[in-house]
Amino acid sequence: MTASGGAVGSKRGGTGMVIAVVAVLAAFVIIGLLTTNTKTDVPYDPSSTSPSGTKALVDLVQGFGASVDSPDRFPTEADVAVLFIDVVPPDEVDRVREWVRAGHTLVVTDPRSDFTPRADTISGAANGFSTTIDRGTCTVGALAGVGEVDQGVSSSYDLLFLVPVTDAAGRRDPRAQVCFATDQGAFVTVQPEGQGQIVSIASGAPFLNRYLGRADNAALAVDLLAPRPGTRVALLTDAAFGEGGGGGGSLDVIGSISRVLTPGLRLLLFQFGVAVVIYGLARGRRLGRPVAEPQPVQINGSELVSAVGNLLQQLKSPDNAAIVLRADLRRRLCDRLGLPRDAAPEIVADTVSARTGHDRDQVLAVLIDRPVPDDRGLVELAQQIDTVREEVLHGHAP
């Protein structure tokens, strides 16, 4: 009863431990889900709520009835496509221009792009390093409601598009329109391209979460990306042009890692690691002094043999003693002769006869369990066993 109860208690203890571990893991998962956010370190990430992301821009444009998507192929069916960073491979430039000529709008915020007019560096000290840019000269009717934009930061050099607008080869574009322009340059230009147009902006900072709420940045975003309800907007990344994107590969790698290792997931992994360490310390082996435990009653080997002999004598059953003597002889013979301990008595007798010349039947009569009628028969059997033992084992126990 004691052994059974211990086994049941051990089983219950093991089940309880499994339940506790599962409960702890479930708690960690819930904590991780609750603390997970969409912040990433990728600039212009449309799903990121970090200061450098554009999740606020997406929500704003969608609030004015436009749909926003980040396509994984090009050309796209969108009405307006946005290139925050020019990731278009050189062999795809002509295809993008054809898409624009078909009647679409391309918004580019990378002044070094192949799609923008020539840009030049101006001294930020000329306007006292101000972060805001006044409307100035503006011939773009769609931006009539935008008074000033805030580019967030201003340094000793800023990029503006040259006025009059020229391409990289220095050729003037008489059809180009400008806005937020001074004698130093224009912050926004619009160049007709077939049935469509390319809108070039000298910086994408006004569209970041950090700066979208400043000045008229939100109005600029709505006028360009959601001029009417139902406008389809595509935010182009290198995914739209495959792995050969023009420089977006590193951003894509950073973005993938950042999306996987969100702060919530990092916190979850940290908590799980702490839990494993605590569990290891609690359940692990700790070396130290042996713990004193009550020991069972010890009986010396000679006392055990004597006790067994007394019991057999009290039973007055020579057969039991004969069985013990024969079993001991069979075991010793098998060990000496290289036979299995469970070998049949006939096989043992044949082996003994073959190796010693001893009569097989006499050996077999000693090995096979047969009834012993009285104590005299037990004594005779013991003498016969001693004879076989001496002849086979030469008086030496194995």
C-alpha cells in the first residue's frame, strides 16, 4: 500500500508540474501579445508607429477615402505611387516612366532619384536653420491650400530643386511647375509626363509620423495622395521590383528582422529566459553535505543465511533445501562451463560428462529437482553435490 500510494503521489506531482509549466508559458505568450507593437526602425515603414514610420500617413489618407497598399509587383493598378526612397532598378526606370505616361502620378521624395529634376545643395544658414519652408512661389494649383511645410530638421546644407527646373543633363523643362520656391530653389516640383505627372519633393520628412502633424504637412499629404475619394495609393518598396531593387535590399533585411523581433517578442524571450534560469535553480542539483535519512534495518549476510536455514529447518521440508542446493550447483557449473544460467540440466550434464568423463546419468540425477523423502536423503544429495563440485570445479568456486 505504501509503494502504491507513493507512485500515485509522484504521478500527481508530475502532472501538476506540467500544468504549472503550461500555465507559465501561456502567461508569457499573453504578455508578449499584449506588449507587441508595430514599431520598427525602418524609415518610411507604412506599418510602423515609430517616429520614422509612416503609419500616421496611411491612416490620414485612408481617412479621406483613399486606399493604400504596398504592392509586391510592378506595374500597379494604383492611381498614385509613392517612392520615399528610390528603389527602382536601372532596368526598370523606363517601365516606371511608361506607367506614369499612361496617366498615373508618381510622387518621389528622394532628390537624388532618376525621376526627379536636378537638385543642388543650399546653405541652411541662409534661413537661420529654420525647419519650416514658406509657400513662396507656387504655380501648382492642387497645393493652393498649403501655406507652409515643416521638414523637421535643418542643417548647414539642404537639397532643393533648381529653378528653372532642369534635368540631370541641364535641360530645362518649360512645362514644370514649382511650389515652396525661392530664388535658391524649389521644395516641390511637378513635371508632366505623357498623360501623367511626376511630383518631386526634396525631402520625405514631412510625411513621417514625427513631423506629419506640424505646419501644413498633413494638408500637403492629402492634396497629393488623396485629391478625391477612391484614389488608389501604392507605397513602392523594393518588394515591388524583386530582389534587384535599387538599394532597398538592406532596408528590407533590417525591416524583416525588426518586424520579427518586436519589443513585445524581445520581452517575451527575456521573460522566458528568466523563467528557465529560475526553474533550473529551483530544480537543479545542488552539491552539499549528504542529508541524513533514516536507514532500513541492516542484516549481515551470515545472519541472513543462518535465519534462512533456521526457517527451512523449522519447516521440516527437505525438498526446499534440496531445491536450493541444486540451483546453486547448476549456477556454479554454468558459470564455470560457459553456459547460460538457465541452461537445461540435460545440457549441463552432457557438457560435464564430455569435459570430465564423469557419468552423465549420475550428474543428471544430482541436477534434476526430485523429491527428497527425509533428512537422510538430503544428506546424501549434499554429498553427491560436493562430489560433482570437486570434480568439475576442482574445489574452487567460480
